[in-house]
Amino acid sequence: MFYLKQPSVRETIERVKTMRPQEWLDFVIWYHTEQDYGKNKGLHGYDGYIQFLEHRRELELHIIEQLPFQTFIMDNSDYDWENQQQTVSNIMMKYL
């Protein structure tokens, strides 16, 4: 399993939101803060959405550490998708 990890959830969302319509941002904020989990955790607005994503990343990384198979956590701070694809391809070739 491959996990692409950015160092800052907030920075990543700041970058992504410039590429998507405001409706996308409004929806994901609503989706993550106005349903049971968000309400139970007291999440509100943009900052609540970021808090949700940070917590989700913590959980994902904790789960990945416990998986009974090979995992690769890849630093994707430079957002170089072509390089990441090449790295994944190179790793997979070792296992074929």
C-alpha cells in the first residue's frame, strides 16, 4: 500500500481550494462539520474541516503502521505527481 503524505493538511487544502470552485469548499466543510462526527466533536467552518482532516490523517497513519503487509509512506510535499508515480513504479518492479 502506498500513502502519499503532505507535511501540512492546511497548506494542501489551501492549494487545492484555489483549483476548485467555492461550491466544492462549501460542500466539504458542510459534509465534515455538520454531520454527526463533526457536530459531536464541535467542529465548525473551515478550521473545523482542517481539524477533521488532521485527525483523519493521524488515524490513517496509525492504522498503516499496524497493517500486516508492506506499506510505503511517501513524502509528497513537492506535489510532484510524476515523480511519485515513478517511485511507485520502481518499488513495484522490485516485487514482480
